[in-house]
Amino acid sequence: MTTDYYTENLADFGARERAIAAELLSAPLPDTFNNSGVKLAFNKNSGNVFLVNGDYQCAMMNGDSLEVHHSTPYDGHEGFISDLLDLFPVDLNLEDARYILEAATAENVTLPENWQKFADGETSSAKVA
């Protein structure tokens, strides 16, 4: 299996990718993004250009702001926290639901009602593996 779809080599970036890279580099890092070992990266399969750090956190542009792009630890759901909050905690593995809740709290995101109930302990029926 080859992994040549991922690159940190700027020579592999086209004009579009370099323009996105410039936007990434001029935006302030998210508060929850560790700034240790930050590199530009490009996924040739998806077309995504992003920042990655030594902790393997990923930050991408979401509209006009640079945000952490998450991957849940159990089932690998991917997206910005606003995308992940569209999922229902009762449909998720408990570890994934806890991860999303912790990330939303760290990013000071207002929780939708179903997530607020989960946070308040009213809904403890997230899937347990």
C-alpha cells in the first residue's frame, strides 16, 4: 500500500493548495490546538490542505476561521465540532460521545439540547462497546 496521497512537501502543492496554505498561515491558531511541531500538509485524495502538529491534531479552515478538525477515538467520525454535534450522543460509542462533549466544552461551543441532556447525565444511553 502506498501513502503518496499525503505530503508535507510544498513542491507537491499546486497554486490552489498554496493559496489555502497562505490562508492557514495567516489565521490565528485555535486555542485548543497545540502549536508544537506544526507543519503544513496536503491530502491529494481529498484535496484538503491543513496544519498538523506533533500531537497529530489537525486544523483546517472552516469558512473564515481556522478550527480543529476532529477524529473521534472509537469509530473515527471526522469533522469540525459543529459537524460532530449534528450526531446524536445515543447513536455513538460512549467514548466518542465523551470525546465530542469534551471538545465542544474546550472550544466553548453552545451545546444543542440533546448534547446538553447528555452532559447533564439525563441521557447515559450512548453505546458501550
